[in-house]
Amino acid sequence: MSGRAKGDTDKVYLSGIGAYLPDHLVTNETISKLTGIDAEWIYSRTGIRRRYLSKSAERTSQLATWAVRQALVQSGVAPQDIQLLLVASSFPDSFPPGSTADAVKHKLGLASAHVVDINTPLSGFLYALKFARDSIASGTINAALVVGAESFSAASDLNDRRICYLFSDGAGAMLLTREKGFASVGPVVVGGGERKEQVSWPGPEWDQREAFTLYGHTVPGLDRYLEAALGELLGPKPLATPLHVISQQISQKALDENPRRGVQVFDGFTDCAYLLSSSLPVSLYHLLRWGEAQIRDRTCLFSADGKGTWCASLVDILKTPAWSDANQTTTRVGKVPIARSPDAENREMVSCSRDEAQKILEAEARKADPATGSLVCLSLKVQISGGQSRDTKAQVERETRTILTGSTRVTDSLLRLEGGTNYAILLREVDIADAQRLCSRLVGLLEEVDLAGEISVKVDSQVNALTSGQAPQVFAREVLSSLGPKARS
């Protein structure tokens, strides 16, 4: 039985999306040393080569917070304008569980948001998306955040041979609005077959490892459910534009065995292990980030619960986000989620001395072309008071990096002056008014960083634009002067 939301004809837009994968990378080789399970066996059965795991201080709400901050910065929506926050997760911050959504609300200052927690591992994110989208389409609210966040490692044992290699940690967030964004989000349809058509999952007598042989294999029932979902969403007509299917349960081989012309599976998360509720938003983020979805392409978010119920939604790409690699000349390597890989972070933020920063600023000023827009540098002096333990410093630095990288394009440059917490953000080909608005938002986000009340953050900022006829050396000196002496960390 299936159905659409009646009267659901109003457009709902995707105005921001964020993703966060922890920095702690665990390979199959590491798992093999801990458990004795052959590294290649893991890959051949699951398609997984590595997974990203949280450290002890990174709880589910913290992962969710980092992803939400990205979505907020992209959209320009103020935290106080969010009216609904839904968090789908199987691993709350503590047991017995409290409200993960409420923890995220307080970390981000979402004062006007009603909060809802959903604990359904496979389809929880789409249930949350349906709730949020229907609320906006009906005119009840104007802006909602839908988050999938999982911290599997907080409640697991890496020595457990049954499942230690299967799951990963991460979070993804989608910000939905009534105002037009870079994509539109269609109704979430829900359906199910009769018992004889249910997905055939292994029973308790099976080796638990055999339950996750999805990579390159067909799990009986899933392909039929996907076809039923596509029929409900698209009808019988041939596709006019490419359709990207995002599902942690469907492989390209499964789709090839029951082909629908123009449909392809995006499997960008096979190197992230299983992300449960966070898999769909994290994958959609990387589909856009890597430039694999073009304008007018469509994306199908699909999930099945293994007990006869499936759900799906269409996302139509209206324009390419400014932060997408489709706007750049760079290419990605393999299927690694570049937003959180160490190499990507080194590329996106350069740690340098003041002398090195002077040279970089001068070189950029020489290359700037006033005919295509201004060269603007945002100077941010971050001052931290309160708890100054090593873990606190590391978390503040990660949060700062997440905020800054999430708000800028690949073509922009992030400089961090060595020995302090002073940052210079070079924005190329921008309008000065847009740069000033961005600076204001960044200051607000940075000053809201609060690790359980341990610290207080104050940010001094200045916007420097390269003026006509200004010497590169003068521009560079003005920027560095606004940062003042090196700040103590």
C-alpha cells in the first residue's frame, strides 16, 4: 500500500546541506590486526575499505551540530528562524537516551525550533524528511532542519568480530525552506508489499556477517521495491534527465539486473561503511560537492526497512551550489569523501607564518581582475577564554575549521597564521556587500561555539577589499595589520 500526501502541491526547497565525517580513519587492515578477519574478505563481502569513527569526546549531537552549521551558513538562514528540528539517530548521546535534537538545539541557539527525535535506523531520515516537508508544504512553518546523525563507535567494540567493520560515524543535515533554494524536494512516498514480497533478510540462525553482503549483490526484494518507488514518483514515462539513486541498500549491479534507462546508483559512501540514518544526507552532500549531479538532474532518496516497507523522495537540482566542484577545474580521486579527508583539509586551510601570508596576499592581489569582481579578505581574530585543555583546544579548532570551510567555495583561500587563532579568508570575484554579510554570519557562528559551557569565544573582524590602483604590498600589509600581533592559543 502506498500514497502521497493529499493536497501536497506546494514547492519545498533545499537551501542548505551539510555533512561531517570524523577525522579518525580506521582501515580494513587495522580491523584485521584487531580481530584476525582478512581485510580483503571484508571488502569482497561489503565493499568497505575504511570507516570514519568518532573520538570519545565526539557525541552524536556534536556530529549533528557540525553538519547543521554547514547547512545554516550555506543558506543564510538565521538560527532563530528555524522552526522545526528533527534528528534521526540510533545512537543518542547517552543511555538511557535523552533528546539528541534538544541537545543540538541548545548548542546552536535554535530558540524557535520545536524538536523531534526519530529512532528508526534505516528509514528514519526519510520519515523525518516527510514530517518536515509536509509541515512546510502545508504552510505551518517556513524553515526546518532534518538531520541524520550516528555515533556507532560510542556504543560498540572494535574487537567484536560480528559487526565491528560494518558501521561508521557521521552526520548530514538538510535545511528545507519555503523560499527558493538550489534544489526542490518532492513529497516522500511510503509503500510496502504483501508478505510474500518482503525483502529477504537473513534470520537469526545465519552468520550475522552474511546480512551485509550488499556490495555487488542483489538482496531479494530490494530491486522490486526500488522499481515500485520509481513508478510511484516518476510514473511510466521515460526519464528526460539523469536520475541518481541514493540508497545504502542498493548496488549498481542490483539496478543493472532490473534496468530503468537513465537511472544510476550513487555509491559514494562505500568507503565510509554503513552510516544508517546519516547515509542519505551525507551522500547527497557529496553527490553535489563532487559535481556529479548537474542542473535539471534528479536524485531519488530511497530506503527500505527490511520488513516490507520502503520510502522514497525526489530532489530536483535547480542550480549548482557555489561550493560544488562542478564549478571548479579540480577532480576528485576515488570515492573518498573529500569534505573530511586530511588532504582536503590541508588544501582548504593553509597554516603559514606572517611572512608567508604576506607573499600569498601579494600574489593574489597581482592576479585579481577588477572586471570580474572584488578581491576581499576577511580578517578574523578568535579569542578564547575558559577551559583550555588539549582536548578543548582541538575541538575548538575543528569546529572553527568546519565553520570556515563550510562557508567558502573551493576557489576561496583560508589562511591560518601559525602560533595563534587568527584567520584570513580570501574571497575572489565577490561583491563587497556579500562579503560583509558573510563576515557577519561567520562571527555569529564562531561566537556561538560552546563546548558544554566550558569556553567563551569573542571574534574581532575586519573586511579589506582591494581598491583600484592599490599596490599589492599595501593590500597585504593592511590585512595583516588588522590581524594585529599573534594571538596566544
